[in-house]
Amino acid sequence: MQETRQPYSRRDVLLQQMGISQWQLVRPEALKGAMNITVAEHIRLVIVSQQNLLQQPVVQDVLRSLNLNSEQVLNITFEQLAYLQVNHKVSYWLLSQNTSENDCTLSLPQALNVWQSGDLEEFKQNPQAKRQFWQTIQQSPSINVE
């Protein structure tokens, strides 16, 4: 938060004369539900990326191969990851080449699997990255509840 400096309305002037400081949120989205993102029990996969990828064909292919539907997937940003509250085992798919973003994921809550790949465009263009990703998925524990 940062303190507002100049009064803009009559109310601001009166508050300033009374010695009452006003504050303005630097990140107002923090109070709009971004805090404490509770992961529902039916969620099996958390995709962490800078944009919503659930409608992308390659992501749909991955979900089909994992026997998941879109309702079983949560797509969040790296900034939202810090507010995640998970009470059951989930798998994570991190889509980023940015190492500082990947570093913030070192202690993912309730991680069953953690899969990393480049951002979506790089992933779609790189057959070797796709092959390596598929091999990693095949060697991972199943994310479906038995």
C-alpha cells in the first residue's frame, strides 16, 4: 500500500485536515479473490502459465491422454501459485522458460507430479520437448483416483 498524497475531493480535504491518512492498494486484485485459492477435491491437475490454456488443442490432447476433462483442471498464473491451498494430491504442469518463475515453485503444496515445459508456443513448435514431456508423463504416477 502506498499513502495518497494530494486531496482530490472535499472528503479527502476534510480527512487530511483531521489528520487521517488515506491509503491506496498497490495490488487491489489481492482483495478480489486472488488470496487463498482453495483447490476443490475434484481437481487433479493444476496448470501454471501466464494465460488460460484450457481451450488450446495441444492442452486438450494432454488432458485426453490423462483421462481428464476441463472440470478436473485448474489453470492459474505463477503469481496466484503463492495463494494456493491444496488438501489433496494434485499434479502440476508448469509452462514457462523463465527460471525465476520456476524457482518459486520449489515447494508446491501436495504435489503428486510436477511436469515442466517451455511456454505453450515453444512447446507446440518443439517436437523433442513434446516427446520428452510425454515420456515424463508415462513414467509418472497416475493422477486419477482409483
